[in-house]
Amino acid sequence: MQESWSFELPNCTTLPEGIEVVIQLKQIELGIFLSYYYKKGGAVVENVSQASETQFTSPISGSLTVAFDLIYFNACRDILQQERGEMDLQVTWDEGKRILRLQGEYWPTRDGDEI
């Protein structure tokens, strides 16, 4: 599994500016995007922040690490647990359309075992 999410940012003109806007103003959407990775474990992602400087591979792409809170909640089992997590993201900026695309880590999924 490898998730991606695109953010339309009409007022941004550069990749660094787009990253800053997404981290600050699109935290709920960013949390939803990262939550897809943890939904099988029953967690949601909140309080996303940039954990490392962006490493640019070109003027329109690069990578960065984000940190976040993983919240596990199950009322039936009376569970409310919180832990900190990190993930590396690949970022790509489409200058013409002003769209920032984030791509998460690749997590291989396991098929069913043969009997």
C-alpha cells in the first residue's frame, strides 16, 4: 500500500511555500491522508508537524519527514492511547496547476496464507 494525496494551492508559487501552507493550514486533510496507513490498527492521526527540513531533489520535488500523534480509541474496550509517529513523504509541485502532491511510504500488504 502506498497512499498519495493532492492539495490544490492556488495562492502558492513555489514548492517550499506549498509545503508550509499544507503543514499549517491543511492539518485536518493531512491527518486524514496519514490515517489511511493506520486504519487497520484502529488509529487516527492528529497534530501533524514537519519533523525535518525538506530535502530538495529538484526545484519541484523533494522529501521531508512529518511527525504526528497516533490516537487509538475504542469505547467498547475502554482504550484511549496516544503515541508519537513519524513518516517520510515525497513531495511534488505542479507549477501550472498549483497542486502539491504528497506520497507516503510504501508499506507492503500481505496476502492470505496458503494452507
